[in-house]
Amino acid sequence: MFDLIKNLFKKPKPVVEKESPVLSEKEMATARKEPFIAVVDTQFDPKNPANGYFELDWNIFFVDELRKAGYTGATEEEIVDKWFKAICQNVVSESNPNQEVRIV
């Protein structure tokens, strides 16, 4: 009986809502089945700035778009690398229209 009375005046436990996970831009694009590409990091050698790299992140939908555009390769990395080199080549070509540029 005492427990019954005690429970009548007991405060209900607050409902704790679980936080929905925050999705990254890549995860959101992938969920929408949209292409995604981003530069994650860049590094260069201060003594020789031509030595460096760009770290890219992408989803399968981006790679699929590259394949549709004619890019080929044995791996996703190879396909994205060919695309990135083509972008770099286009940038250099636009900067120096009279100079032949070939990026291997």
C-alpha cells in the first residue's frame, strides 16, 4: 500500500531523446544518391612547393559520373586521379594558352 501511494506522487522520469546522428556532407550526398567530391587536406614541401599533394574524398556516385564521362581505371582511385590530372591540365592550359601542357 505504501508503495502505491509513493508511486502516485513520484515524478515521472524525463524522456531522454536520442540525438540523431549528424551526417557529414558526403553521407548526406550519398543518401541522396548525388555525386560528392571534396578536398580533405593539402600538403606541400616548403623547400620545394611543387612537391605536395591533395587528399580527396568522394563517393561512388561521383565515380559513376566520371565513368559516364569516359574516365576509366582499375580502381576508384585511378579514375579520380585521371580526372584530377585533367583538371590540373585544364587550369595550366587556360593560364598558358600558347604552351602545350601534358600532365602524366
